[in-house]
Amino acid sequence: GIQVEQSPPDLILQEGANSTLRCNFSDSVNNLQWFHQNPWGQLINLFYIPSGTKQNGRLSATTVATERYSLLYISSSQTTDSGVYFCAVGGEGSGGSYIPTFGRGTSLIVHP
Amino acid sequence: DSGVTQTPKHLITATGQRVTLRCSPRSGDLSVYWYQQSLDQGLQFLIQYYNGEERAKGNILERFSAQQFPDLHSELNLSSLELGDSALYFCASSVATAGTQYFGPGTRLTVL
């Protein structure tokens, strides 16, 4: 199956700093999604981005499918950005289904 | 609030027992996905249903089964529970068979 590696595994920032999270995957994919799991356990969809670049406020993401990686940028980080960021990727299975494989995540702590 | 609801929020049971977890997708979403999150295995895809039919299967044990009903809500049945089944179980939904997934708050299962 597809292997997904996220880096760095842990990240500690001061409020206001910028950061880049990376997701490498071992095979071509048709689906890629970034999630944030907050300290209360809730999984929040950030981007569905199998290719290209998207931006939403202070967050943006870029996926270069041909080189099998995706980047999540967080600018001007805030304490509410703390949590674990997951990348989930998948190809297209039979009948157009999507079987996602998750990375182990990047744990982010933002200090005030 | 993602619009996906899961009940119950917490469940404590004993080994050998059977439990049922329930999920209601967002209004208009036809796909339901089930995931298991544990410390050692991370986030793992279990199974997907689309409009009442099983669409994709991941690392789901034979002791586990699921179904999606005509009103599109889904249930995950876990039987002959073992200590290792203790985990957070998430349900997610999407409009189609692939694309953006929206996660429910999860059910925390503890098997004693």
C-alpha cells in the first residue's frame, strides 16, 4: 500500500512564527487531504488538495503530485493552531472509491 | 461543527461484549467512512459506504461490521471486544465516493 511520511514529527513555535509541514507519499494519488486534530480530539478538514495550491486565511497548501509531496504552510501562528496535523492520501480504488492512508502526523505546539 | 454527528461520545464496556456506534452524515452527503484511531496504529480507515452499499474496505477486523441504512445513517458494530479495541472511532461523510471528508466528534471506546 501507499506509504505516507510526515515531517517534522514535532514542532514547537512561538506565537507569530511561520512554519512548513511536509507530507511525502510513495505512489501516485488522486486524493489528498490535510486535517487538523485539535487538543480536544476533533478532526477538522483543512484542504482537499490532490494537486495545485490553495489558501484559506493564514493557511495554504501546495501539492506537487508528480513529485509525490504536499506542503502545508502556517503563517503568523496562533495558540489555537496547536494540535496534530495529518495528511491523508489515496488513489482511486475500484468503483471510484477512495481508500485513504494517513501519515503519523506533525504535532504542533504554539506558545504565547 | 462539521454537521456529522456520532453517538455515544463515550462507551465503556468489558471484554467479550458487543457495542454499536452510530453516525449521521451531513445533510446531502451520500458517503460514510469509519476510522479507528489508536496510539499504536494511528488513524486507520476501516470501511466506506456509499448510498447504502459497501464501497471500500480497509483494515477492518472480521469481528467488526457496518451498514448504512436507507436514511443514510450508519452503524459500526464491534463484537467479541478485546482490550486492544480501545480507541477513538471516527465517522466521516462526503458528498460523493471521493473528495473532501468531514469528520464527526468521535466515539471513545474503552474496553476493560
